[in-house]
Amino acid sequence: MEAGTVSSQRQISVTVNGTTYEREVEARKLLIHFLRDDLDLTGSHIGCDTGNCGACSIIVDGTLVKSCMLLAVQADRTQIETVEGLADGEELSKLQQAFSAHHALQCGYCTPGMLMSATALLRKNPHPSDEEIKKGLQGNICRCTGYWNIFEAVKAAAE
Amino acid sequence: MLLREVGYARPGSVAEAIELLAADDGARALAGGQTLINVMKARAGSPDALVDLNGLEELKGIELGADGTLELGAMTTYTEIVESSEARARPILADVCAQIADVQVRNRGTIGGNVCTNDPTNHLPPLFAALGATFVIQGGDGSRDVSAEEFFLGVYLTAVGLGELLTKIRIPAGRSDGFAAVTLGVEGTCIVSAAASLNGGVRIALGCVDAVPVVLTPASADADAVRAAVTEAALEPPADVHASSDYRRHLAEVLAVRAAHQASERRS
């Protein structure tokens, strides 16, 4: 299908955590559903499905986004990073280790999004101030921890 | 959420995007999608086709002219404004863009999408109205320049017609600007907002008190003059679950004074 023509279905090629996938997708499919249902990458969660909670946060071409607010067809020819790509085999990333050490999760539902937001923050700003950490996590809602341990974990990972 | 079936096109140029939009009354431009995708989920709108503007470099970029005029591509994201050294020529732009929603939304959401949505609770319609911005709208027969007064026509309605596209927003030079809002949550949508600009005359624009930003031109930025101008405007704001009409009228006065005060403190 040519780029400039209207179609309800499209062939896309997406690289997720280093693996390239070629799939036919419907234009109406949200990126989060493509990741979870088509690629079986269920690490990214659907919380609110209205762009508020941030549980579906992923990194697309280096930019942190909410994957329930993009169409899968828009991810054509992009490099995507999800929570599944953070650990190196069995070895957790420094940030993941800090989440574990600081008890930064209880139910864990928001954790994939929190980790991706914090990863994006620390990449852009390796030594954020307290205020910058809070602002960096503003798009992610947690209903268990009261945020404090998440904040402490990010702070520890930054040091 | 499964959206209604929709067509999708990724044009290679602005001209092609306009052709696609003109070819189908049910086609809509997809900018950052941080409002439109939600609107489609809620079935509040169901376009037949989406014309994806992402990837059109012609619609990107921030240029600072020799006379201090900023030319902002419609597809410039809030994050790009916040991080741009050129945009610092008009500091209020980054100040306000940094208050919109959260990192993820700022990374995707665009200034063109924000004003074309013209949701009264959005930050940028009153800001651009106060700054005296010019909106460049392109259609099949060329482009036209439109002032803020002509651009914002109603709730969710602007001068951008079917088969047309907002391509650029021009902001004149200046530094003495202010913005104040009462929001839902720290950086949420506005319950009432006010933007002020003291470059040349005094221009104040109020958001969320009418279908379009209400522009006031008090004689001075003094609190009394600003209050008098708000009273004279005889606002009849809408009431909703967040605020009564009377409370919005009260906030309009308070926030207009705050925005004007902030602007006068930035007089250079």
C-alpha cells in the first residue's frame, strides 16, 4: 500500500527491544494492543486507556510516549523499547535493582510504565533534582505506594 | 479500546495532506493525537480517515527572525518548545508548554493540535490570543494569515476549514508576558486561565469563560484597571462540575490580575 493513500489496513515493520517484527495491522489498532495482543509482549500494561495513568508508557525512537495514545500504524519503521528490554538476560538494570531494593512496587501494575518513564528521565538527565524526578514521573499513576519509594528508587539509581 | 474502523494515510508533503483532507469531508488531520485518539475512543468523534501529519518536516521547526518574530511549525511539540533555544526569545512559551499535562503528552502533543482543537480548557488558545499570534492556514488555493480573533470561532471550532491545514503560528517579539490558571491537579486542564501581554498595549485573554478566548485591552496593567476591564466584559461563563458560573467569573478577575502582574514584573 502506498504511503499517501487511505487504507484501513497496513503492513508495518517495527523493531521492539532489538527484534524486528513485520505485521499486517488495522489502522484502528492502538499501539498498546499491537504490542500485547499481536507480539505477545504483555509487559506494558493497560491501566486507564485514556492517556492518564501511564502504565502503557514505552520509548519510541528515544521518546517516552503512552502507547494507548498512538496507533500501531504510526509505529511503522520505529525502534521501540518496552519494559521487557530493560534487563540484560537475568541481570536487572540498575534502575530495576533500585526498585527492588527500595520496595518501589506493591501490586506492580504501574511498574512497567514507571520504569520506562524513569529510564527516559535518567537518560536525558542522569542527575535529576528531586523536583525533576517528580516532574519526570508525573505522567504515571500509582495507587499503592504513595510514590515515595518509587521516588527513592529513582533517586538511588541516579546516584 | 477498539476504535471504530478508520482509514489511515501518511502523506509525503503538506500539499498531499491537503489533497487527502479535501477529498473526503470525513477525513481529519492527525497531529499529536493526544486529544483526537481519546475523542475516538469515547466515540465523541469518528473520522472516516486520519491524515497523519507526523513525519512532515515542513510542519516542524522553530525559527527566530531578525525582528524577533518566532515562526513555529504547527507540528512542533510542547517538549520541542520547552527545549528550544530560539523559543526562549519569548519565555512565556516554554513556561506554559512545560505546564501542559505530563512528559509523555508533552513529547507527542503539538501546538497546532492544541489550538485547532480549541478546547476552552486548553492552555494555548488564550496564550496565543494574548500574544497577538498570527495563524497561517493553507488550503488548495494557497495560504492566508488569520489573527487570533478570527481564528478561534467556537468550542472545538476554528477558521481551519475542510480541506485546509494550519501550517504555522507566528508570534511577534516581546518578553513582558504572564500566565495564570486554576487547574484540575497540578498541571491538569484549566478551570479558568488568563494570559497577559504588555508589549505595546495591554492585552489579556481569558480562557474557559466563553466558547473562545475573551480578549480584553485595559488601559493599564494595574490591578484596578484589569479588574474594571473584566467587570466590563460582563462574562457569563459556563457552569460545570468543577466550578459554578459565578466562581468562574470570580476566578477570571483574580487570574487576569495575576497574569498582568506577572507580565509587568517581566518588563525588560
